[in-house]
Amino acid sequence: MIRKVVIPAAGWGVRFLPATKALPKEMLPLVDKPMIQYVVEEAISCNMEQIIIVTSSGKSAIEEHFDRDFELEYLLEQKKERELLEEVRGIAELSNICYVRQKEQLGLGHAILITRELIAGEPFAVFLPDDVFDAKVSPIKQMLQVYQRYQGSVVAVRRVARDELRSYGVIEPQQIEERVYQLLGVVEKPEPEAAPSDLAILGRYILTPEIFEALEVTPPGIGGEIQLTDALRLLAQRQAVYGYEFEGEYYDAGRPLGLLQATVGLALKHPKMGPDFKEFLKGIRRQL
Ligand code: UTP
């Protein structure tokens, strides 16, 4: 059983500057909620008992977002804004979240490494808030089934156009069943001609606790950061690691164009705004 999830949210968000100068990237709105709220809700829907968010300086807005705000609740009560009040209270009641502070942004691998004591030797999940999925069954639920069958680490993978591979960790796969691959190797941000496949790793992971031993001996890699991909390669040499080609839509909301695409994709399906937004887009289309 997987009970704990790590949500790394300590990065600089350089690709979103200047929007992220004073605002954490993870707090940028996606339709009507901050990006990070989607992953917290996803964790709760998967029955995760403990949510560990990795933050850094300048990210206090994240903690405030998931905390009670009695003044605001009082104001909404006075204004008889029942629906908004429920919504605001609901966010604070979402779950028991704990925070770990990454004092220096030494990379995604390092952000995970500092949660070691809280994870305390259990298998756990990692959700990256800027990888947005739109699927009937969330990718992590699909991956949990693979974990149950094979009892090894599972990473989400997806086929990506060759010229985009240099933005991802790319696996060297050995197919073992439909949509399931064993990792023979993995390369971080390869040039397309050097990529071992077109299967890129995306931001949902189920990891065995042995990943911490691998992270501990992983030297800084590309960009001087401790890369989770490099630790996965070490782990795959010691125990089987699997890639699962999930079913569903994916948006890379870690860059402005991707966030825009995710916003349009999700807004079209929004129960309240969707129909009006669709009409708006039809109008725009006529002008193109
Ligand atoms: P990204 O590379 O997408 O995030 O890392 P970033 O570093 O904030 O973005 P850019 O490249 O500067 O634009 C994936 C996830 O890992 C977290 C980020 O917050 C993001 O959720 N991360 C990254 C950390 O928590 N610590 C780090 O040192 C680096």
C-alpha cells in the first residue's frame, strides 16, 4: 500500500519569470485553482494519508493556501457567500499536509532526498505539480495497479516527438506487457539522435525506498542539479524499475505555452465555464 506522497514545489520557476518573481510557480492558476491544488486533490483521491510538500524561501503562499483563514471565513459568512465559504474551508480541510524546506535548490533528486526521514522506509509516490493530466482514470491509479503486480518502482511514460525529447528523462525500454516496460537504462535530456527511445518520463512516480540510497550517491548532473533520472538509472541496476505508458491527455504546465494549453483543455471541460468558453473559442476561430 502506498500511503505517502511527496510534492516537490521548491524550484525557481525560471521559465515563468517574471510571473514567478514574487509568486510560487505552483500557485499560478489553472482555470480556477492554483496548480498545486490539483495534485493535492489527486493525492486525496488516491487515499494518500500523508502529503509532504517540499518548499523553499518565498513559497509561503503555498502553506497559507492550505491553511485556515478565519478572517476571510468571517468575511464570507457576513456577506452570506455560502458557496465560497465552503470552498475556502474545504481547501484547508483537504488533508494533513506537512512541509519540508529545501534550503538550496539543488535539484528534483535533492528535493526528494530531504524527505527521507518522513518517508521512513516505505514505498511512496511523487507528484510534480506542473505535469497536468486529464484522464478518465488518473495516471497514478493506473500505475498503482502495475505496482501491485510487480512490487517495483513505476514511472509514468509517454511517447514524445523526437525533437522534444531533450526536455525529458528518456527510458531505454524492454516491453514486458502492453503499456508496461522494464527500464534497462534512462538518460536525462538526451539529444534526439542519442535518445534510447521516444518514451519520456513524466511527473508521476511510485518509488521504492531504495531510491534514497541511489539519490545519496548521485552526483550533480545536467545543470549542476541532483537529477532524479540519474538516481533511477542507479536504482534500475539494483532492482527492476518499470515504465507505464498511461492513457490520457498530458500538458507540460511548467512552461507558459503548456500552462496556456492546459488552461484551454481543462476550461473546455469545466462544468460551469465550459459551455461559455467553448462559444468564446468558436468566435476566436472565425477570426483566425
Ligand atoms: P522543474 O525543473 O520543472 O521546476 O522541476 P523549476 O526548477 O521550478 O522550473 P524552471 O526550470 O526553473 O523553470 C520539477 C519540479 O521539481 C521541483 C519544482 O518545484 C517542480 O515542481 N524542484 C525542482 C524542487 O522542488 N527543487 C529543486 O531544486 C528543483
